[in-house]
Amino acid sequence: MDVRITHLYPDLMSIYGDRGNVLTLAQRARWRGITAEVREHQAGETLDPDWADLYFFGGGQDVGQDVVSRDLEGPNGEALRSSLAGGAAALSVCGGYQLLGREYVPAEGPSIPGLGVLDVTTRAGSKRFVNNLLAEAAQGTLIGFENHSGRTYLGPGARPLATVLVGHGNNGEDKTEGAVQGKIVGTYCHGSVLPKNPWLADLLLTWGFQRRHGPVTLEPLDDTEELAAQRSAVEVARTRP
């Protein structure tokens, strides 16, 4: 069995340790004896909608997001929509999360259209949310670090990934963090998020495997070190303002 992972726009959308999410997905597959192949997709290249089982789409600076947004307005956007509709899974963080939504509404100027595969809308806020982010999901604890000024609001097609315990999450108002729609996950957790939240990494891998291999039950791993890192990060989040 194998898994194919595409890292979207790694030169423009991979800040605050986001690349570690791709490393984690590949390594957790390999620890189980599963072949993992990773490809990087850059702006201007042609995206193959049939190759990837799983996408990672990280955060970026405003200039990088502008370049990526323009790239997704053309054939690459249609290819990514087609791939996700065809069963590929995706993890998107911060700017990537926003760009998979319906639109980003800046403080000034016209709205920036998103890919529309997540039923979320993001509006610019006047205050930047920067701190540890602790939330609770149905599958377990979610811990990371947020750094964003966007306020993301979920529509009826998406459900929250988790409920905020410490930090701000999607918008600082409704205690929601991230979004899940089909096999697509969005979150504001940098850090990177997957090394300290192995349940989320394995959920994404399971979804990715399903595209070509059907239902799969992953062999459990010894996550002693990962969970120790999670506990340490949770303690920091609970004790720091």
C-alpha cells in the first residue's frame, strides 16, 4: 500500500513550521511499512488532479497568498476542486484554510474569492490573534499556535473541528476552531500541528488511503513522545496569558 501527498505552494505557503505537517504524514505512513511519496506544487505549474491522495496547504504572508489566489483562479483551481471532489483529503492551515473557503473580505477593497470547497467566509479583523491555541475535538485534544487577523465564520456546510478552550480560534467570538467538510480540514493551528496531535495525522492518512485503497484500519503506533509533547504544550497554553 502507498500514499501520495502533495504539498501545495511550499515556497509561498509554509510558515511557522507548517512543513513539519508533511514530514509527519509521510513518516507516520512509513513507520507502518507504507510507502509515502511527496510532491511539491508551485504556482504556475500544472496540478494533476488524479495523482494526490492527500494535500497539505499551509499559511503564508499576504504577498504569497495573493500569488496563490491568482494561481487558483485558473485551471489549477479547477484541478484541485476536481481532486477533492474525487476523494482526496486535505489539511489546510491559516492562509491555506482561508483560501479553501468561499471568500476573504479585506478591510478595504474588493473581496478575494476562495476555492469554495469549505463553507467558510473570512473577514479582516483589526486585532491580530497571536498565542497558544488549545481546543477539544471529538477525537481528542488539539494544540497549536495561532497567528492571524482574519475572522472565519462557518456556513451550514461545514462543522467546527474543535471547541476553543484557550485562545481565539476561528474568530474569537463563537469558540469554534477550524472546520471539517467531507475529507477537508481547516485549522488556525501552526506549530506544526500534526506532530503534537497524532490523532489528526492518522485521521487524514486514513481518509487519504481511502481514495485508492478503500477502507483502511491503521496499525496503532507508540505515540509516547508525541503525547508527551502535547501535554507539555497544553500546560504552557493553560499557564501563559
